[in-house]
Amino acid sequence: MATMDEPQKMEGAAAERLSAGAAPGQGEGVDRISVHNFCGRLAEQLVHFHAMRLRDSLFLWIGEGSAPVLGNLAVAMSSPRDSIPVSSLLFGNASDSISDSLAQRLASKTKKQIFVSYNIQNTDGSLILFVENRIKEEMATFPEKF
């Protein structure tokens, strides 16, 4: 029996999975978390994006500056009873519907559960449209990340 100071030796498939970075009990083909960062610029405004793909959902953080904040969070998902995805603001300012509506549109496009945190002070319509188009462009270029 191995003590706390002596690592146990693993044999066979379990050792191969661990050396390949998989957790015990996970085989090949298991969906992993995928993180993808990108940015875009509209005039003087630099926008940062952080996408985290999970098994059946996507978390998308959108923000600016060097000090990231999580000021709000919305979730949306497709519903079998309605053509418009259902959505809800989980936390943040209820009068700010940008995260909520963006999550709804992305859920409609991807058919996944989408979490969106939009953390940009500028609420200009052209910036919001730029943000949505930049996300869709990145989704088309790197579909495996979303």
C-alpha cells in the first residue's frame, strides 16, 4: 500500500488518460471546456470577448479596459413551445436589457443555452450591433470554439 509520500503507480488505460490530461473516468470523445479570447475595435472603442464553451452551453463575457468586471449576467435558451428563446437576467441592472437580448439572439442562432455578461458603459446602438456582428464573425471562423 502506498503512503502519502509515495505516489501510487497506475497502469493501463487510467494512466494513459491522466497523462493525456483527462480526468479518471473520462474516455475519448468527452466534451471539454474550451476557452476562446478575441477582441474587436469600433473607432476608439476596444472590446474584449471571452467565450467559454461547455458541453451544451456557452458563456460569453464582453467588456472593456484592463480591469474586467462581471456587472450583470443573463441566460437564454431555446424552448420547444416558442420560436423565441426564453431569457432571464440572473443579476445586474434590470433596466439594462443588452445582455438579455444578446443572449436571446445567440441562443436562437446556436440552439444552445447561452450566458452573456455585457460590461460596456457605451450603450450606443452601433456599438451593440458591432459586438453582435463580431461574435457572429468569430463563430463562423472558429465554430469549434462555440
